[in-house]
Amino acid sequence: MMSYFVFSLSLLAILLHSCTLTLGQNPASAPAPSGPTNITKILEKAGQFTTFIRLLRTTQAGDQINTQLNNSKQGMTVFAPTDNAFSSLKAGTLNSLSSQQQVQLVQFHVLPSFISVSQFQTVSNPLRTQAGDTSPGDFPLNVTTSGNQVNVSTGIVDATVGNTIYTDGELAVYQVDKVLQPLSIFASPSPATAPAPATPETSNLKKKKSPAALSPSSGSDDTPADKSGADSVNGVAVLGIGAFCFAFWL
């Protein structure tokens, strides 16, 4: 009986020791990997950019931004309009744009270089965007500063740069309070030029011109002479001669 009790205690001690070793060998939780830069995840974490995120995805511009950031050393600056900025647009504005125009609209909010807040003080206008060059009509932006405030002008709207959402020396994401509307998409077409109204002098001049003067002449710039006067004189002369001969015959 005693040997059975000792055996039970020994077995219990072995089990307790085994459990202690197993618990002690559990590894500590590893930190989550940082992963590649992802513009949509940055905006999702910041909040209030639902519409811009949807545009980044539907146009696939977000994938292009991520690819450039993670596969090259080329920096980038993104102006992200808030949901309130999009809601201030006229209803149906985004749906009225073609697929190409939606891509250009997103690219118009992206500069192909990293610009810090302090560098906005010294940049040269106009700024080239991913939508085009700096030539007029090619989607350029203009930046102005006043103290610590930075404004972005498109030629249609003036937006204010708000918070810095993200910056790592290669990517800078800034919040803007308005959708940056490029002239090439949102400018109203100029109306067709109407013909100038006729002046009284022009009307009188047209009335004075004879049909002969308006028709092309052959061999001379002069208008043909009016023969009606000559025909009248010849008729009078014939009648006079006839009367004289009749009187002489009598």
C-alpha cells in the first residue's frame, strides 16, 4: 500500500514538472509586420476619406501609387479630399465623368515627388501632377503659402491643405477641404462667337451696290455702262429727222 502511494506521488511530481516545462517554452507574440506602403490603408486608418478611397480602387490608381512607392525610390505627394469635400460637389458630378476622366481626376491629386510642408514655401509653380505636365491645359497645380497655411489652386477652386495624414520621407499625404477640379475637365466650354450685327452704314452700302457690281466682271474692274440713256437720245433724233422730211415733202 505504501509503495502504491509513493508511486502515485512520483507520477504526480513528474506531471507537474512536465507542465511547467511546457508553459515556459511558449514563445512570446511576434510584432505585426509593417508591410509595404499602402495608400488606401493609410486613408482607411485616418477615416473620413471613403469616397476618395473608392475612386482609388475603381480607377486602380491606388495600386499604381503603391507599386511606384514600393518598387522605386521616387517620392510622391497625395492631396486627399475629405468626404465633406466630395459632398459639396454638384449631385451626379462623379457619375457624369468618363472612366478616363475619373482616372485623371485622381491623378490630379498626386504629385510625382515628395514635398514636405516646409518645402511648399519654396516650390516653383506650376506643379506637375500625375495627370499631366505643367503646360496650360495639362493638369498643373499652383501652390501658395501664407505663414503656415498652404493653399492649392486649380484655376477653378482654391483648396486649403489641412492635416498631415502621413509622411515617411517618401510619401506625404495631406488632407484638403475641396476636391481639386482641373480646368481640362470642369471648365465650361466657351460659347461660339456670334456674327457681328450689321451697322446702318453696312446696310446702306449693300443697298447701293447694283447687281452688276456684285457679279464678277470679265477683263475689267469697271461696271458696265447704262445704255438706256443712249437709246432714248437716238429715238428722239430719228423722230426729229422724220418730221423734217415730212414737212419738206408737203
